[in-house]
Amino acid sequence: MNAPKWRIAAGVLVLAALALFGMILLPLYYRNYQFQQFVSAAAHRVDSNTRSDDVLREWVVDKAASLELPVRADNVQIKRSAEGVRIEVRYAVRVDFPGYTVLLHFFPRAGQ
């Protein structure tokens, strides 16, 4: 029982499209993962409680720039409480596919 050639061709096209989407999206998600790890480490650093909000914000924006993520200072929220520091970052990345554009929203956050 042989599958018709058009089914094989369609299957190959679907796999190629999935590979293309993966090649474009996986690096973005991996850089966001690295950024999340940095935000978590920054929020839990012992000296974060004594640093100003501007210094913490600068750390976060600089790290995002090194990862080529479109984070601006106004995307970073620093919240302080008796338990410690909470850092929240909201940003979006525009991804253009052939015939389709998507805006991926990310929300890395950490702290008390």
C-alpha cells in the first residue's frame, strides 16, 4: 500500500514549514529564557535592596540589549517591599513570517 506522491510532498512541506518556524522562534524564546534567568538573579542579589531603582533598571536594560531584546527603561518595573525587590519586565518582539506577522509578548519577572 503506497501513499500517493502528493501526500508525501504535503508532509514534507508541513515539516519544512515547522522547521522554518522553529528556526525563527526558538532563538527568541531561548534569549527570553536567558533574560528571565538574569532578572531572577538580579532580584535575588543581596545588594539589590541597597541599589537604587535606576541602577537595577540599567542592569536589566543593559542585559536585554546584550541579548538583542527590545527592552526600554519604561518596560522595567521595580517594586520594593519588606520581603525584598520585585522586578517585572514587559516587552514584545515583532516576528515577520512570509505572509504573516506576529507580535510575541514576554513578561519576565522575579522577586518578592
